[in-house]
Amino acid sequence: MFCTACGFSMSDEHRYCARCGKPANDGQFQWSAAAPQPPQAPIQPRRLERDMYHRKIAGVCAGFAAYFNMDPTIMRLIWVGLFFATGVPIIVYPICWLVMTRNDMPPRLGPAYQNA
């Protein structure tokens, strides 16, 4: 796209001309079909922690389940299946038990449960 005031070639994402400083919102620039989206809140990074609220032994499987956003029982079945298939979890589980940090916080309830 080009600035109609000075003819400078620029990208579609720019809001102002880099050469003359003319704002893009006064209708002089040709906009693409996709309108600019409003800024969104940054996504919090997921942490791999031992979930002590849903634990059975040490919370490792519950922590992996929370990290991958799945049911802890399914994650436990995956670990048992891997144990019988490869035997690797017998070494990995104690290492994860020592390395992963604890999360002692209970899970947050949704808005429907907070008023009850």
C-alpha cells in the first residue's frame, strides 16, 4: 500500500506513514479486508506442576493431566500403559516427583459455583 500524501510504500499493518507521519485512520490509505483486531490480554503460560488437590500418590499424573488439559484418570491409565509397554515410567515418575514443583492451591470454581 502507498501513502497518498507522499507516495511512500508501506505495509498494511502500519497505522502511520513512516515518511510523512500521516495517520491511516483519516481514509487516505487503502485497508485490507481484515480489520485490525483489538488487543487481547496476554495468555498466561502453562506450568508443569504436581497437582496436590487431585493426587493419588505424588500428584505427577494429575499435574501432567492439568498441563495437557485432560482428565487425571486418563493420564494415569496412559502412565500404566506406558509402564507395561516400555517400563520407562518406573524411572521417569520418581524424577518428575523430585523435579516438578508442588501446587497446593485448590482448583478455581466457575462463576456458577461461586454464588452457591
